[in-house]
Amino acid sequence: MKVSPKLVGFVLRLIAIFGVVAILYYGKPVLLLLTVSGLIAILLDPLDTKLRSWGWKPGFAIAGAVLVLVLFFAGIFFAIGQQAASFADNWPEIEDRLTEQIEKAKQQVPMLGGGGSDSTSVTQDSTATGGSGAGGSSGGTMLQNLPFGQSQITGALSSTLSVLGDFLLMFVYVVLFLSQKERLREFVLRRTPDDKRGETHQTINEATDVAQQYLKGRLILILILSVLYGVGFSLVGLNYAIVIAVLVAILSIIPYLGNIIGGGIAVAIAIASGGGSTMILGVLGTMAVAQMLESYILTPLIVGDEVDINPLTTIVAVIAFTVMWGAVGAIVAIPVVAIMRIVFKHIDGMEDYAYLLGQD
């Protein structure tokens, strides 16, 4: 029985897809950090090139570019550090208020599982035993009931050290990528047939330009949205307005889902602050105005259509990379897929896949 070559090709492509997914999933500890570092290196490359054109030696140019990155992160941490510390100190009080609001909602909406006399009796019992009071030992809040033991503290310290280690390793990778960028480019060109080197060079330039344009644009948008959200949240009296504004702005880098998550967090803080309907409507109004400005003015002006990925591909990519790489995967999904689309567009036989990912 003769097997159709098309069927063999389809099976091989399917195996290749599953193989790539498996590599991405199980190689997360290495590939995620390399991907993030590579994208940051691409973002810093114009600055590194500019410094070298001014006569700086490569080592000093790389150090200058990385210093800008360090100052950027330091500025963000300094800007939100004080409010973040205050937020952490007041978290038990915020949690008590949020728990109280949830209990009230349960009483008003039976479908939430509360309601009526049962909820009232539970609240009365909790008050009688000092559950939520200052002197209660069998507290009714979630935070008081959490088992903080030695193993939990050790795990938290281990996770913190792991994050710091990854953060430092990321800087090392960025430096190495910037120092070896010409070697990496030359390696790709050497592995390309002579008659395809011109097109390969064009592909590398296009992929780099797309990633730089997207990352630089999103960075500028995050800064602008942080200011807009910060002003709006402060005007309506939202507690920790700067911290929440920066968090919501950073989440906006996740297409579609980020704004929903960020808005939910802001509304939850407004409810926990006891600001009432006025504060909640003010938060929602701030989000709506900022999103209109972002969608119709800021994004077309700053980011443009360089990424050129259709909405279906965007959603699928964000969800897939989130499943494989977690929250950071949702952030890197769009530039990675945009680079893939550019590469597919210049490979014989892969043009249809580039068309599928794009919106031409």
C-alpha cells in the first residue's frame, strides 16, 4: 500500500508542532529567561549602536545601555516602593473590608451562597467570638486563618531568592547578547545558502525592527497610561493610586485580557477602600477614558500596525504562552509571534502560515 506524500508531510508537520510545544513547555526554565533577555537586548540594541557610533568602545557602550535599563527598573521600584510598603502593611485591614463587602453582597444576592438568616447568624457568631475584632484569636478573615509555618516562610524566601537570581541572570544574558550580536548574525548568514543571504539579512532586519517598534511602543504606552491612571485614581480618592495605576498599566501589555484583569483589581481596591459607588464609577470612568485614548489615539500613533497580527492569533498566542510559560509568557507572546510571522514570510513553503498569523 502506497502512502500519499501529502499525508506523510502532514504527519511530519504535526509531529514537529507537538515537538516544538513540548520543547517550549519543558524547556521553560531556560527558554523563558533567554527569550526575555533576547527581547530586552533587541530593545537596547539601538542605544548600544548609537553609543558605539560616538566612539565608545563596545564594552563601555554595552555598559551604558545596561545602565539605562538598571536606572529604568530602579526608577519604577522607587516610584512605587513607598506606597507598596504601605499597601502591604495595611493589607489585613483592606482584607477585612473586602471580606465585609463580600458578606454584604452574599446577603443581598442569594445565588452567591450567603443570604438571609444564615449569613446574619454567621456574622453574629463571628462578632460574638471576636472573629474579626482586634482581640479575636480564631479570626474570620482569610489572612488570619492562613497557616504561616516554618515551611511556608522557607518557601517564600526560596522563591524570592530564585526571582532575584533570575533577575541577575537576565542582566548577564542581556550583556552577552549585546556583546555577541554580530557573531550571532554572522552565524545565521553563514548557515544560509549564498543565493539566500540577502533575503536572510532582510529577514533579520525586519524581525528586529518589528520587535523594537512593538517593545518601545508598549513601554511608552505603559508610562503614559501610568500617568493617566494615576491622575484619575488620585482624583477619585482611590488608596494607593500610584501602585494600582502602574500595575494596571503594566497589565495592559497583555492584549484584551490585561485591561480586564487590571480593571478588576482597581475596582476591588475601590470596594475594599469603602469608597462607595462614586469611587467605583470614577475608577471605571478613568479606565474607559484611558482605554479610548489608548485604542484610538495612542496605539496607532506610537505602536502603529508594525506587529500586524490578527485578533484570533493574538488571543490564541497569549493563552498558549500563558499556559506554557505563565504570566511572563503572556507578555512575550506578541513579539515572539510577530517575529515568527516575519520569518515564515521569507521561507519557501511557509508563506501561508505567515498569512494565517497576519491580517493582510
